[in-house]
Amino acid sequence: MYILGISAFYHDSAACIVFNDEIVVAAQEERFTRIKNDADFPEKAIGYCLQEAGITMDNISYVVFYEKPFLKFERIIETYITSAPFGFTSFIKAIPLWIKQKLFQKKAILSSLATFAESKGFNKRKLLFSEHHQAHAASAFYPSPFNEALVLCVDGVGEWATTTIWIGKKNELTLKKEIKFPHSVGLLYTAFTYYLGFKVNCDEYKVMGLAPYGEPKYANIILKELVDLKPDGSFRLNMHYFDYTSGLKMVNNRFCKLFGQPVRAKEAEITPFHMDLAASIQTVTEKIMLTMVTYFSNLYMLTNLCLAGGVALNCVINGKILTQTPIKQLWVQPAAGDAGGALGAALTATYQYIGFERKEKEGSGDDMKLSHLGPQFSSEQVASLLSKASIPFKQYQREDFIDKVAEALENGKVIGWFNGRMEYGPRALGCRSIIADCRLPEMQSHLNKKIKFRESFRPFAPAILRDKLSSFYNLDQCSPYMLLVADVNHDEKIVPKAGLHYFEQQQHAYSKLPAVTHVDYTSRIQTVGVENGLFYELIDTFYARTGCPAIINTSFNLRDEPIVCTPEDALNCFLRSDMDILAIENIIVYKEDIIVTDVPGSST
């Protein structure tokens, strides 16, 4: 039985297909349209999923949308009524759009699905709707390696819910606790993202990356004035300081007055004040999450935890959950944000509507197939593209290809790595990655300035051989999805002299893996094993050559662009950056050999 899951119309649309209990294919719309966080109906993603599964819409038993539009509309109307007479400007902007495009989403969805149907049209009885947080919970628990677990979903807002706590057991997901809009950890963090001059619903991870440069000097003010935190982790926000319920901004003038500065202008200088504020909201968010997890873990006597929702992408918090709460095993849905709602919607129908029996989990593995669920391309397709573009290339046998790339890494080259099926979710996990030698202290700055064209403070992650993890990091759990931050082992730390300036801090080597060690002696870890195929072979070969079991792994894209999907996207990105080498399937392109740079089929 084929189930098609869809998320759309808010942030990062996606589609996936589940066959019985197998996740067959999943992809985000942005990868095909090249519009970052594309929220439109995922027509291209649906088309790809059907093609990859080898079926048509007529083979689909049910289509499941990841939230209930009428419930969300109810929340919006009630919020405006409660806020009246404030919020009129926002009201007249939002309501016509909702009435025209979003309120009657069922009709729009059916119309779009009909274009894929080969018969008379799409049967509307096949269309189901899950609730937003129900989809998050399903995406977190059902693919996890656990038979029973505490499930925590935390994001901005779904229909009404912003935080939900569930118990997952076999087929069942039972809701135990719910916090409703406008009280939201996700929106609190987003408010500070906005205040710090970053893009909301997009750049929250920049706040997380900036936080270690500052001190949490304002944490007590936040807890005193903005957040009322209870011993069970429940909370209420003081809406006196926020504008997102009735206005067009996240915060108001009272918020700015509280902290003594206006909203930072985009691209303006980042000062110690901004670093301290980032550290403060990160500390407060950690306190909320750790309090909540500890309370409910003790209450229900569960030490397995599953996470989903946008806040679950805060990997610093995830790492601290393992060290500062009773949780022993943590599993985070790799597509934890709205894109993962498509998968959660499909799994909700599979296990709760249809009643397909969930298999007993016997080991530590999950059902996500390493999140390698997107398109893949053959060497023949790559060679054809390069030949048409008059791009010189060299094709190798597998072993020689790996050795050439490892040698280039050892020689300090920056490489665009493209292999196998594209990842589902926001992290590049060794299929659409930019890779480099993490032993070089200057590599972090070089990648940010010359390759990614982004802020200099942004950290990079190591992809490290799983059996070498304990040699460098204090982490006793695998992290295949790059969603856990861990401390560098004490004997690997290199302590700088006191009083370094912000920019001097960035240039200091904090460990023997300096390009992937942040200023607080942590790294965002990706563990790599034999199941990672060619990517594992590359790191293992690099280790044999250098004695270093890790490399830098960052997403194959430039600033404000989605991760590359096709060979055309990869070549175009490669040509517009200072990457030295493009390693794509078993083919290598050397930048120094290129004369012609016209890329047929380029989408940018």
C-alpha cells in the first residue's frame, strides 16, 4: 500500500512515499526549484517521488497532508480578535491571502493532485489530514530504533500547538502534554533571531553558532521579564514584549528598550552585545528544554527520547540532553522541521489510520536509510553533461577515484563531493557535501569567506569514523545525522591565551582538529560507518594516509541557496566558488583545467 505524504504552504515544502512500512523516497521542493525553503505546493517533489517509486498517482492509496488548515485558520482569527483593535494592518494583509489560497487548501491540493492522475482524476476520499504536531511526533517515533519512547515536539506553531509531549509504544502515540500558541519556545528563539538581524524561520542556527562567542549576561532578564518557566518545563511568554500575534514584526519597542538597543540591521557589525544576547537566549532555551525533558523522563520512567520540530535542530541542546538529563538514548528525526511533516503525515496514516503493524525493533538502527532518500545520477549522465559543457574531466575506477580524492584532501584542496542519493532534511551527510582537511587551522576561515560566502563565525562539522569517535570526543552515542554537539576530550584541547579579540578567537586552533572545533571546545558530530559506502571509504583512506579519522563536511551550496540536487546544480555551484575539485560519482573535475564555464541546463 503506497502512501504519499505532503507538507506545504508554510515553510520548506516536501513530499515522500511510504510503501507499507518502508520509507521509499522523500525530497524537498527547494532542491528542484532552487528557491531556498520553497513553501509552494511540492509539485516537482511529488513528480520525482512518483517517478522514483515507479508508480503513478493511481497506485497511491492515500495522500496525507501534514496539518489541518481550518484549525490553523481558527487560531489566526481568534488571535486577531483577542488582539483587536491592534493588528489591523497585519489582518488586512493576511486574511485575504488565507481566504484565497490557504483556507480552501483541500480544493487546491485536490486540483494539483489531479494533474498527476492518469485516470479520471484524483479521488477526494483518498485525501487525509493529520495535525501538525501529530505528524512531527510520527516522524520522530515511528522510524526511530525504539519500541517505546518519550516523544517531544517543539517548534514555532502548528495549528495551535507549539510544544507537545507524547508516549510512543508500538503503533500508538499518546498525547500527554500540550502548550499552545502564543507561548512558544520556537517563536521565542525566532524573536531573538529577528532582533539580532538574522532572517526568521531560516537563520536560527546562526544564533546557535554565534552563542559560544558571548556570555549569557541577559539570561536572568529573559527569565524574569520574558519567560515564566515552571518546574515541569511548561512556560508562558510575556506578550507585552512581542509583536508576532498582531503585528508584522517579531518584537516591539518595549523589547528593544528592555535590552537597550534597536534591532540590528542586516549585515551590520556583530558586536559583543549581540554575542552575549545570542549566548543568553541559547542558555534560556537549553534551560527550558532540559527542565521539560528531565521532568517527563522521570514522570514516565522513560530514558529513550525522540525529537522533532524545528527546535530539535538545535544540536547544542540535543548534546546536553544526553549529558544533563536522565535520557540514555536520543533519536532526532533528520528532517525535523516542516519538511519532515510530509513523512510524519504518511506514517500517521500507515500506523494509526490504516493500522499497519509496526515491527519490533531489535537493534540500534532506524528506518531512515541514513536519510539518503532523494535523486541519484549515473556516471554516464555526469560525463554527458561535462562533455556538452566542454569541461575537461577524468574518470576513474572506484579505488583509484577514492585515492585521488583523499590525496587532494591531504594536499589542502577544497572538494565538492557528489555521490549517490541526495539527503532528505537540512544536513549534507556525505552525498551533497563540500569537504576539506579539518587539520588546517585556516580552513574554517577560507571555507566561510571564499567558498560559502557567509559570516566568519560560522562553524563547520567533522565527519568522523564511528570507531574513532571516542578518541576525540566525549560522546558514547552514534550521530549519523549531524544532530548532536559533543565536547572535545580534555587531552585534545588547546587553550588560547586570555583576552583574544573576536576575530583572533576564530583563528585560534582549539584542538588537533582546529577547523571543526568551535570556540567552546565542541563540534557538531557526524559519525560515519561502512553503511555510508563511498563516503566511509574516502574518510578511511584519508585516515590511512594521514592518521586523521575525520574531515570537514559542510553542505554543497553557496549562501542563501538550497543544497545542490543535480549534476548541473553541482557544476554551477563549483564554477561560482573557489572550490578546487569537483568529485562527482567516479569523475573528477579540476578547476585549473577548466577554460569553458558555460553550463547547459543551469538553473541559476
